Amino acid sequence: MSQQTAEIEVESWVEIVKQKVSALRFGSVQIIVHEGRVTQVESTEKTRLSGEPLVAQTRK
């Protein structure tokens, strides 16, 4: 693999990570590496709920 091709691949996954991070409010981005190369980027988004129990909210 040439130096230029390697640089394009790095820019590609870095951009994907940047996009996933900017799209999240709460969550995580995980980078999967196989044999020294990034092969997968996963994101998990969390939904934050109020601290008040659901039962208490319905009785009001």
C-alpha cells in the first residue's frame, strides 16, 4: 500500500469518527481494529431520562 493510499484511508475513518461524535449528545463511539487497521466504527446513542420514577410522574 502506498503512502498516499494509507493517508486517504486514515482520513476516511477519522472523518467517519468525527461525524459520529458530532451527531451524538450522549453515547460512545468505538473503533474496531483488526491486524493494525481500522475495520469498523460503531456508535451507541444513549437516551437520558429524568431522575423521577415513571410511577410518580403518572400520579401527578
